[in-house]
Amino acid sequence: MLIFIAVGLITAVITISLGYWSYALGKRNKRNLVGNLVITIIYVLLFVWGRQRFNKQQQAK
């Protein structure tokens, strides 16, 4: 349970900081492709990690 809370907090911090970065770059009329790619990769990795854990739990039953 503690792992889920830690992963959620880390994800929230990364999301908020990248959102602020995107906002700051937007005020300067610059593109923020890196910020969008990083957050997309993070969520894809979290999804893959969650599916892997789910499959392991299903096999253990």
C-alpha cells in the first residue's frame, strides 16, 4: 500500500512541475515538446508496471 502512495505522490509532483514548466515556456511563446513527451512516457510506464503487477497477482491465485 505504501508503494502505491509513494508512486502516486511522485507522479503528482512530476505532473505539477512539468505543468508549471509548460506554463512558463508558454508565457515566452516557446514549444514544450519535451515536457509532453516526458509526462506521456511516465504514464505509459506506470500503466505497464500496473498491468505487470495485476498479471502477477492473477497468476498467484
